[in-house]
Amino acid sequence: MCPGLPGRRDLYGARYLNPTTRTADKCTFCYHRITEGLLPACVEVCPTEARIFGDLKAHADRLVRFHRVNEISVLKPDLNTEPKVLYARLDGEVR
């Protein structure tokens, strides 16, 4: 992910450090790509296939199968932010 270095973009050119807030802008899952039927850039180029993108409502989707056989968590569930990024076998609390 974006390390948040001033003036630097991530490997995919999709995220950047906002000079006003000094934080990385929120990921849109490459909306411009998914509306064209493509995968987000980070999913498409990941050499280890560590990222899976899909629709949890689609029964035949790869993400649904992955969700069924893995323990899935979100970061900081106590904040109740309804995150869209899920993690498999998350080890411990992220601060």
C-alpha cells in the first residue's frame, strides 16, 4: 500500500498524498476500471495473488469461495465503519 511519502505515488499511480490533509486519499478500488469490467490494478498485478476482488452476493464468485473456507476479519471492528476490505487469518489487533 501507499507508504505516505510526500510527493510519491504508489506503484499503480492510483493513490497519492493529499497536500492539504497530509494523508493518502481513500482507495476507490479503481472505479474507472471496474466499471469497464476490469479488476483493480493492485489485484491484477499482484504476483502472489494476495488480493481477491469480487462480489460476496455472487454465489460463483472466487471471493465467496475464499470467504467460505477462511476466517475473515476486518481492521478495528469496534469502530463499526462497515469496511469493504476484508482480511483472511488476521493475526492480532492492528493499532
